[in-house]
Amino acid sequence: MTGRPAASVTGRLHHLFLTSTAVVLMVAGVVVLALELMSSRDTMISKAESFTGLTAPHLANALATESPLLANLLLENYFSEADLLGIYVYRLDGSDLVHMIRPGTEETLPTPDMRLKNSIKADYRFSHKLFEYSQPIRLKQELIGQIYLQYSLSTVVNQLMFYLLFGLVLYLVSLLSVYHLSRRIQRGISQPIDQLLRAMHTVIGSQKYEVRVPVPKQDSDVSDLIRGFNQMLEQIGKNTQQLAAQQKAIEQHVFFDPLTGLANRRMLLQRMEREVIRSRRSGHIGGLLYMDLDHFKTINDSLGHAIGDAILMGVAKRISAAVREVDTPARLGGDEFVVLLPELGKHDSKASNNALSVAEKVRQAISEPHLINDRVLHVTPSIGIALFDQENSNFETLIMQADLAMYRAKDEGRNRVQFFLEHMQEHADHRQQIEERLRAAIDQDLLHLCYQPQVNAKGEIFGAEALVRWKDSDLGVLNPDAFIPIAEMTDLICCLGRWVLSTVCSQIARWNEDGRYLTVSINISPREFQQKGFVESVEEIVLTTGISADQLVFELTEGVLLSDIDATIAKMKRLNRLGVSFSLDDFGTGYSSLRYLKQLPLDALKIDQSFVCDITKDANGAAIVATIIAMSRHLKIDVVAEGVEQQDQLDYLIRCGCSMFQGFLFFRPMPPEELEELIPKRHKSHLDGTLITTVPTWDGFDSY
Ligand code: C2E
Ligand code: MG
Ligand code: MG
């Protein structure tokens, strides 16, 4: 069914009704008229016949006697009918015996027709206004003359005209009535059907299901039909809406980030592909901004995820407002946002400038204070930029380049914009290489541990810190700084940590067997500590090696506090119950929160070597160290000073009340065989948790 029909059902019915009525009435009128004509003719003929029947015998006598007078007298008696205009009586030779004409009509009456005059049998003829009738007159079967009558037809014609007019009026009145009747029927039946048809065509043409057909008041099949049609439309409308909503939701889910409504990775990739094709045609350079919010994890963990989400939504809005219509802002997950900037210019310099100004605009927009739940919060982004053109257009590579640039921006102090540069790629490649080799090194047991002794104020060794070393066949001996940060970027740190822990425990077990008892500190990275099943894995290793967990100290950095603090405390307490002690490494360099410090089950703080180094260089450094020591004493936590290299540093530390030290001034990290020589053999029962040997290389303790 397409387009509107040529004529509506109503129209057709109406037309059919009127036409058929008109035809029927017309035929009926014609039949009535014809019947009337025939009956008038018959009346006229019978009138003439009865006249001649009455007069003919007498006129035969008048003709036989050649008596016009007799004929005249006779006819005068019968010449009373109003429409009888003339009477002629002829002899056999055709001459008039007598004739009589109604006065006043002599001139209008035509001369009698000869054919009638000569007719030997009765005959008649109708003309325009006249009815002529002739009858032979016989006497004893012998033809002796003829009577000829002329009747006026005006009465008949008038009557017929009256019938015709009356019929016409009746016809018109009937047609008018039929017209109105048909209209009423149309309103009752055809109009609803017509509306139904119109509605169907609208629905098919426009796919709009809001159309409704008015239901006729009177209950009938038609009203049922319309009601059903309306219900069907309502249902289809609902289904269509649901379908559209579902489709939108699917699209939203597939291509958009549910929290911020920005494009997701998939959508970004699609747009990127489109822009690369376009840039190939136009020769334009495009850009990719990759941004990450500085310390967002801290905000999320300390203020809660609801506020974190509100910030992400606010940031998304600001990014969208700061970029052009043609740009595509996207969220890749967490606090990572990307903006695709197409058509930045045809030359590198112009494109870079444009990308930089957009990135700056975005950075400033995000850095404006955020008002969330009546709190003013500050977030800043670090933004990396990578440019793309025909040659450099691989999505993953670009994301990686922009990501590298973003990390560089973070390294350089955060809240800034950094372009991707070639050497970053080299760093990244190097990182990749280290990661692969380190993985292999762990598998092939190419790592080893050395131990740096820790001493007390009396110069006795009370423990040692296990420090990992890696001897690579190509790269030589690598210090942890060269590979631990890389391992920390992936789960590799967990494998490495497990290896360190089990190596240390096995070493302690061997020493214990040998009668040498020592507490060993192990560095635990935040990622390693936070992994699921960490406590269980420690438990398992301790059990397997058969050592006592009292001989283990886990050195955590402040990074561990950046995640869920309650979970961290719970985990520490579980390990504490096993016997493990804790110290906070590199204290003062990271995210220090004194509030948390009180809550953590810590045994010691390790003052970072940068502060120890500053003791002799500037007053501030010395003051910081003194404050840390005083605070620790107040919190009843031990303090270990790391990186003690010089005598005057040690002097100052001891003056401040520090009683535990680690540094080159005493010992450098050494292989276990070497350390073993420094730990005297003892009976375990003689130990009180710390075993100790006098420092052989240094002799300044006694003066304090
Ligand atoms: P850290 O835990 O603070 O370890 C102390 C670092 O300071 C060691 O460096 C040690 O050799 C060095 N050091 C000790 N005394 C002095 C001194 O007097 N002067 C100077 N300049 N340095 C001194 P190393 O062995 O290179 O380790 C660096 C960092 O690598 C460690 O810092 C630790 O954070 C990490 N690390 C080492 N081994 C492991 C490990 O097995 N697992 C994990 N997760 N991290 C480790
Ligand atoms: Mg350490
Ligand atoms: Mg340290």
C-alpha cells in the first residue's frame, strides 16, 4: 500500500449511491411518462371511437338522404366536448356533406388530411397539437362516406407537462434527500473507515505511531476495528520506543563511557580511523592529547569513589567545553582521558602550536577549582601530545607516544603539557627490553641478593636489609634502581618479590641451622603488598622454610598508603600476627600523612638518605631529621637512619636520639657469605630478637 488511494471509500460509496439513485429515478420517471402518454393516447382514441360509434348510424342516414341539415342537427347535439375542434362528414367522392368547426379555431386548425379522408377503415394520427381520427360510414355494409374528427391535444400536453415538471421536482428532491442520507451514512460508516485508511497511510509513510483514529460513539464492527487499530498502534509505539531506547543503550554501552558520556576506546578508534583517511586526503596533521589526573588515586581513596566519580564527570564536561566540535574527547578508563584533534594544520609548526594551545586550554579548564558537595577540590592534569599524519597514524603507537609524553609531563612536576619526542620512544623501548630480560632472569635464577647490615648505637649489627642485584650477560650488574621501577609497572614485581622473600627465608633458615640468627628487612613494593593472596603466600614461604616470621621486617614505602588505607592496615595486622614487623622506608619522600602514621602497626621509620645527606649541608635538613626523630619517639616508633656516610652525620643523628643506622659508614651491601662471617654463632635461647656483633670498622660509638 503506497500513497493515497485515487478515491476514498466514502467518496466512492457516496458517488455510487447518488448515481444509482439518479438513474433509478430517471428510469422510473421515463416509464411513468411513457405509461401516461399511452394511456392518454388510448383515452383519445376511445373518446373518438365512442363519438363515431354514436354518430355514425345517424350520419349514414343523412348521407343516404343527402341531408346536410339532418347531419348538422345531429352533430350540434354531440359537439359539446371541449377538446373536439372540428367535425367533417364526407361523401364517398370526398366532398363535404357537412363540417363543423369550433368557433375561434378556424384559422389555427389545419386542413383535413386526404389520407384520412380517403381511408376505408378507421384510422388516427397524432401530430404536434392535434389528434385526428377518421371512420368510414357504411349503410348496410356499403361504404357511403366518412367522418373525420380533429381533437385538440393541449389538455393532454398540459397534463403531461405538469407530470414532467412534477416528476422533475420530485426527482431533484429525491436526489437531495439521497445526497443527505448518503452523507449521514458516510459519517456513520465510511468516514471512520476513511480516517482509518488515512491513519494507516500516515503510519506507513512517516513511521509515526502517535496517530490515533477517533472511535465512533456507536458501538459497531467499525468502532471495534478502530479500537483494535489504535491499540495496535499504541503497542507498536511502545515497542518501538523500547527498541529505540535499547538500541540507544547498546550504542551508548558499546561506544560511550557510561560514567562521563564521553566516547570510549572503541569509538575513539573509529573516529581516529576516519580522521586518518581524511588527513590523507587533506594533507592535514592531527593530534592526540593523552591526560591523566595528578594524584587522582589519593583523592579517590581518601574522599571516596562518589566524589571521585563526580570529579571525573566534571573533568569530562570541562574537556568537552574546552575543545572544538570536531574534536573527540574520550575516556579510556580510570582517570585517563584522550582528545582526538583532527586538522590542526598542514605544517608541523602550526599543528604543534594549535595542539599546544588546545592542551593548555584543557589543562587550565581542568585545574580550575571543582565545587563538589560544598567542598572545593583541586585537580590538575598531566598532558602528553602526539601528532599524526599519513605516515604516523597507527592508533596504538600514537596512544603509546602520547602516554609516554604524559609520563614525562608527570616526571617534570605534573600539571603540565609535554610533546612526545623521539628519545621518549627510546626510553620506552629500553624499558620494554629490561622488562623482557628481567622476566627471563627471574625464571633462569640470574638474580641474587646482597645484605646491608644495620647497626645500633653500640655499633652492633642487629639486622640486615636484603637488596636485590641482577647480573645480566649483556647489560652487566644492574642495581635495583635500574629495574625495580620497571618491574613495579607490571605484575613482574610480584614474581620478583616472591623470589626475594623465599630466597631470604631460605637464607635465614640456613643461617639458623648454622646457629646464626639475624633479623632481615625485605623491601616490599606497594603493588606486591596489595596483590591478592600476599599474606597467604608469606605464610606458605615461612612455613616451608621453617623459619620464625619474627626474623622478618617488611619495609613498606609511603606509596602503600595511597590505596585503601583500611585494607592496608588489616593486612599489616594479619602479618603482624604471624610475627612480621614493619618499617616505613624512605620516610619523608612520599605522601606522608601523620594521621595514617598513628594508625599503622609500624615498628620503625627509616629516614630517607636524602635527609641524612642534608644534615651537614643545610639547617633545614638537620631540622627535618631532628623533627622526624622527635615525632617517632612521641609515637613510640623506632627510627633507622639510612645512608649514613659521614661521621658528622652520625654525630648529629645520635645527638637527636637516633639509635639505629644503616649506611656505607658502617657496611656496604655484601654477599651473604660475607655477612655470615659477621654474625657470631649462638644458641637461639640467648637471643632476644636482635643479634648483634660489634662493628669492626668503626669505633666512635662509645663517646655517645
Ligand atoms: P632502599 O630500600 O632505601 O635501600 C637502601 C638503598 O640505599 C640501597 O640501594 C643501598 O645500597 C643504598 N645505601 C645504603 N647505604 C648507603 C649509603 O651510605 N650511601 C648511599 N649513597 N646509598 C646507600 P640499592 O641496593 O641500590 O637499592 C635501591 C632501592 O631499590 C631500595 O631502596 C629499594 O627501594 C629497592 N630495592 C632493592 N631491593 C629490592 C627488592 O628486593 N625488592 C624491592 N621491592 N625493592 C628493592
Ligand atoms: Mg629499604
Ligand atoms: Mg630506603
